[in-house]
Amino acid sequence: MNILRYTLVHMIRSKKNTLISLLVYLVIFLLLMSFQQMMFSRQDTLLRMLDTLQVQGVVSHPGGEKPDDLNMPEKSYQAFLPDGQYAPYLSEVRLRSAHSFTLDDINGSLVAITDENADYITRYHPIEYTDCIENVWMSEECVCVLTMDLMSKIHTDEHGDAWIDINGMFESNESGPEAFNASSGTWTSAALGIKTAVPLSLRVIGTVTGEKTIFCPFRYLQTVKAENSNMVLRANALSFIVRDNDQLPLLRDMLSESFIAVDHVNTSASQTYAVLLQDAQFLQLTNEANRSLQMMLFLRPILYLAAMGAGIMLVMMQMRSRKKELASIRSMGASAFHAALCCLLEYLLICLPVNLAACLIVSSALSIFGLYIGIAFILGAAISILVFAHTPLARQIRELEE
Amino acid sequence: MIELRNVSYSYIGKNVRVDAVKSISCHFEKGKFYALMGPSGSGKSTLMQLINALVQPTQGSILYQGKPIETFRPNEYRLKYVSLIHQNFCLLPFLNVLENVLYPTSLLKINKQEARIQAIKQLETLGLDATYHKRMPSMLSGGEQQRVAIARAMCTGAPVLTADEPTGNLDSENARHIASIFSHLAHEEKKTIIMVTHDPEMAKQADIVLHLKDGKLLLNPSDM
């Protein structure tokens, strides 16, 4: 009779003991699994919270967000735009406040205003709207506000709307655009000859007092840039939203490396920009999640020890009835190892179906944990069995005879 | 077959050294039935433990067919050469009669079919026919259980059978029966039987009776 058959026969014919062992293991297993499930759920919740949390970031001049302090070189903020190096980590980027570039022809400047800073011109320049709703910068039209000095540069189309052509008209003060094709959205100018496409024709919707400046919504600035590759853009601040919070540490490292010193566009002096990640809440939750994870790491060995203890206790309880059997087989010539293996195999066969069922029913992560419980339980049982199996046979037989 | 040379055995019990066996020398021959007698604490059971290699002598040596028994692996020695029969039979309660008898043969890794034939033969020799084979130990009387235990000890073909008070739990009729079986095994099957007993009637059936007192072998039983 080999060990497996011996064990199976013992299990089948000692139904009561087998059933008790199975029930004890099942209860322990379910208790520990439930506890583990609870910890997993908590961890999941925290991680979900961390995922849903929008972490925003701001890159600005250390001096503050002053819209007239437009000194961030283009190459710095281009890194954040859709084709930039940080794009994989960012879900949304907004250049904040105003961005200007010089219009040499008129010795003035074009200032692009982002939606958030639409009130910039109202704050810094008295504005007089001629034909617009109040929030002009949310308009889908190409709109702009001019200073009075530039009023002479505008022309009026057949509908009576005033337009300014950023790309073309300042090249020829004499003629300006002659015709606007509404269907193609292009201007033609005989004076300019080959120039047929003028994508940034801005409808003038207001005037302000002051210098020679054109104010337009930021979204049109990129169009201007596309048409004027030599154009130098600068910004003083931008904001972004992190795409994947898991990658926040990586992004932070990259940012801190890149933004230690950025060359100023107009000077050779090194210019430092501040990168502020608004991740206080995220970090707080991360800390909480980490504490929870640490707690789990701390509790796990305790759970395994509990399973091991249960294995030890169960064997100790059952060994009272098995002492006689083990002493008998050892006195017949079975080795201590053989005797121990007979017992151990039984507990292994008890753990196996429970763990297999767990593997089939629950998720893989939990079934792996269940496997560890099983191993801990078997280890506990093994310790107990081996201690008994190595009791001197003479003493075992003496106890047997008593 | 088995020779004891100046064998002593001491152990520490409750901070006191106990000399359980003191310089015993004797020889157990093949085909003889020995009875070990003596009062409680005389060292009979310790001597049996020494012969079965359950404990090691603190002095002297025990030889099996001229070889010190320390040279054998203890479990192999108990399995192949010296079988032990217990007072309370020690049958495995979840195995039936035939399975109990066959169990030691599974440790020997001998041919299963041959072992089965041998086991059935041993059981029949001891008066346990096929109707007993499937019975569980709990369904047997004490005498029957002891006969199964003897069959089990016989089944491995060990030349020496040791029995520690094998009739202690049996009535006199069964005790006589067991004694006659031992006598038969010694004389017909040339086994060496060493039996510890308190019962003078049992001892009478032995070829040689050894008396122990205070751990010593008495040359003159009248000294008891």
C-alpha cells in the first residue's frame, strides 16, 4: 500500500476527522480570504480615487503670472504642446494669459489671449466693443480688438464688417485685400500678386485705446505661427492636466530636470521657470494608499502566520488520535519521514480542493493569496507533524502502551 | 541469532539516573522460544526496546547474526529482522485485517501478489480464514486482534519476533492459544521468539525462561 493509497484510505475511512479538517481549513481559508478581499477592495478604492483625481500643473515665471511679463521662450512651452516631449504625460495643455509677438511692419504687437484671460484687455485697457457679445474670446469666429492707432488699417467688406488681415495687409499699405471669397474663405489681392490664402483674417469687434496692439484669442495665434515660421512666440505661463497619475513621479523628474534653467529667448542669461504641480491632494491620497499598502504588507505575514498556526493547532488536536497509528507504523519499520509524509499528504489533499475551487471562483490575485494560505497551513501542519514524527520511537511506544 | 554483550542502559528520570539494565549478556538462538519474566521495573521492557533498536545501549553491544545492530538502519532492522508485537495489538483501525497484515510488506517493496498470498497463508495458519479478511479490527475479539498482529509481524519474514506482554489484554484461553502459536512458530518455522510476560503459565510454554530483577539477569531464578 503506497503512501497515497494509505492516505486516501485513511481519509475515506476516517470520515469524521477528514471532515473536521476540511471544515477547519475552509473556515480559516474563508476568513483570511475575506480579510484579504477587504484589504484589496480598500486598496482598489484608493487607487481608483487616485486615478480619477485631476492633477494640474502650472509652469510660470518665478516672478509670478503677470500677463505683461511674457518671457517664456517658445521652445520651453512647445515641449508641452501636442507634439512636445511631455505630450504622452499630459491630457490637456493650456497656455495661460497673454502671448505676444512683434509686428515689425507697424511697430506694434499682436497679443493672443487665452480664454481664461479674456478679461485681460478689459482689466488693462478700456475696451469699446462695436459688434460682439460680451465674452468675445469664446467666439468661434476669427475676431480681434484693435487699438485706435490701427483703425486705419482695417477695411470693410460688402456686409459692412470691419476686417484686419494679419498676414498680408501690412505688407502693402497701399491696396490691402481686394476681395474676400466667402465660399473658400480666402482673400485675393492683385497688389500682392501670388498671395491668395490669408487664413487669419480677423473680424474687428472692438477697439481699445493705447499702443499699436492687436488683441486676438489665443487659438488663432497658432494659425498665425503656421503662416509665419519666423515668428517668435513667447508665453509667461501655461497649465496642464496630467494624463496618468501613475506616471506623475516620472513627469515630475523630467520637469525638474528640464526646468532647472531655460535660456531666455532674448538674453544669454539663464532663466529659471517654476513648475508647480498641484498634487497636494493627490499626494495626500497617495500617502493614505501607501499607508494602506504598508499595512497590508505588515498584515500579510500575520495572516500567513495565522494560517500556519491553524495548521499547527489542527494537527496537534488530531495527532492525539493519530499518535497510536504513527507509533504503530514506525514500530513496524516505517521511517519517521514516511510516517510524517502519510499525515502531511492528508492535509495537502484537504487544502488542494479548497484552493482549486478558489482558483476557479475568484480572481487570480486572490487565488494566489489563497495558495499562500494553503502553503502556510501545510507548513504549520508539517512543523507539527515533523516534531511528532521525530519523537523517539521508544517514547511513542511507551505512550502507546499506556 | 541475537547476542547481548554486557549491555547496560541508563536514563535520567526526574534528575535521578536510573540504571534500567545492568551488564546483561545473553544469547537468543534461532528456533527457540524465550520468555522474559520479572517484576515491574526489572528492565524487561527496556531490554525489549534494546533488542528492537528502539533505544541504544549506554554500554555494551547487541549483535544480530554477529553484526552490531547499530550498523543496520533502525527502521530496516525492525522491518526485516526483528518484528515487534505489542500488548495492545496496535492494529491500524482504518485498515481491514488483510490490509493490516499487508501493510509492512508495502514498506518492503516486495511483489504485491506474493505478499498477498503470504499474508493469507499466515492468517490461515493462525486460524483466521477468508471471512476475516475484510473485517475491521474493531469487529474482532482481543485474541483475534493479537493473532492478526502476529500475522502482520510474520508477514515480512523477520527471523526474530519480540512480543511485549502479548497476552496482557487477553483471557487465559486466548493467552494459551497465543503461547501455543509462538511455540509453533519457534519450533516449526524456526523463528526466534522473545516474549515478555508476567504470566508463569505463559512462560511455561517457552523453551527458555530468563528472569530479570533490578536490571540484572538472574542466573538462579530462585533468587527472585
